[in-house]
Amino acid sequence: MKLSVVVPLYNEEESIEPFFEKVRNALKDIDYEIIMVDDGSRDDTVKMVEQHADERTKLIRFKRNFGQTPALAAGIDYAEGDYIVTIDGDLQNDPDDIPAMIEKLEREGLDVVAGRRVKRQDGFILRKLPSSIANKLIARLTGVYIHDYGCTLKLFKKDIAKNLDLYGEMHRFIPVLAVLQGAKIDEMDVRHHSRKYGESKYTIARTTKVISDLMLVLFLKKYSQRPMHLFGTLGFFGLFFGMIINIYMVILKIFGQNIWGRPLLLLGVVLTLGGIQLISSGFIAEQVLRTYFESQDKKPYSVKEIKAFGDFRRSDAP
């Protein structure tokens, strides 16, 4: 099988039928499968998928709403294609762009092709402006210069997608996670349509999650294999300056000065104790990292049901 199309769904009942139609028209010359991941929808999304699915369709249902990142992770885990493309199910991404993305990936020897939405059909204040700021900030801090981190439409080689280790809200940082594997990545302009059905799941409150995950990604990029270099360095400087201050205060005490209650004494104690704690945290982080890499494969989701419609390349396990 050449291509797996991974589609996270949450309350998209009205989009299902036209989405199937567009994908089938766009990929009629490609050997493909569609993996629909229902992220705990409370409407008739599942019913509509079952009604319009064919032998190329798999449906994965979550027991509850876990979020877009676990939904993408589940779809990727159960994908069998040599290439894996992720796409939103709300019809804002255009399946007609997928063949061109495959052509670009094969022609240029890439591992990942990321979509860059042109003429975005979103509100400027709540969507475009925060997205633009976030994209520039992420690119500058991570060194991975992609213009549109928020576009779900991305194409991967199978081995890259299978090792992304997605969890939390990390889907926004997929290009960075791919580069950490040594992937060769580029972007291309893709179409973007206004939402016709349902309501957007985006809220401005998600910005805080992006900032939190950005700090994590920076840690993963620079210190994931050597956390002691971060905690140990900060701890060493804290301990060093704390000891210098404490030695100075001891000298003052020896010469008869009253040092009790001085802010400098408090600073010295805090720096010393903080330095020791940071160094200890570095040791603990190293052990946690070792446990992480050696532990069993854990998934950030819980699957309620898996349906394969027909016997088309059926697989019940990732």
C-alpha cells in the first residue's frame, strides 16, 4: 500500500460525506487507505463514517475525547502505507493537494512535506495573528524554519511518522520532532478553505499550551539525550556563587560582624540549596530518561473499537 490518510475527527458529522467524496476523487490513481480516528465525538460522526465507509476505510474510536495529538498518534500507529499523510476532517485542508505533495517528496528525496496554507480562511485577530507570531517564535527558537506549524496537512515517509512519539499537544511541533530524527523536510503551498460545517475547536486559550509545549520541545531538542547538561550547569553555577557568598559571610562573622538576617546571607543559602537541588534533579532526570527509553511502549490513548470495512489490507495492531 502506498498511502495511509490519517484523519482525526471530533464532532464532524456534516463533513464526513463530502470528505470521503473529495478524498476518493483526489486519490483515485493511488493505492491508499483512510484511517478515521473518532476522538470521542458526541454527535453522529461515527454513524456517518459507518454509512459512507468502503473497503479502504478503518475507523478507530476513542472511549472519550483525548485531543488531536493522541488521535493523530493512533492513526499513525495503525497506518500501513509507505507514506502517511495527516489531514483535518473539516474540509479546510484540500485532499487535491496530496498527489502534488507525494510528487514533491519523491522528486526531491524528502522525508517530510509540510503544508503551508495560502490565503487562510480564518479570522485575523483570533487565528492568523497568533499563528503568525507562534510560527516565527517556534522557528527562531528551534532552528526549524517552517512557516506554518499549525497546518495539519503533512506527508511523511512511514519510518519517520512511526517514530514521532506524539503525546500531549505535540502535533504542532511535528516538524521539529521529525528533524530530531534527522528527517529532510520542506514545505509547499496548499489550499485552505473556510469551514462549511460545524464549529472550530480552536480557542485562544490553547496559546498557553503552545508556549508550554514549546519549552518542552526546546528541552527535547537540546537536552533530551543529556538532561544533566542543563540541570547540572544551572546547579553548578548556583552552588558556586552560593558558596562564594557563604564563605564571604563566614569571613565577616570571623571578624566580629553580625551577619544574621542579612539578605546576602539568605541569597547565599538559597543559591547553595538550589544548586544542590538542580544537580540532584539532573541525576533523577538521567534515570527517568533511561527508564523511558528502556520501558515498554506506552500509548497516550485508549481505543474503544477498531473497524476495518472489508478485508482490504486489514491489520488489527500497530
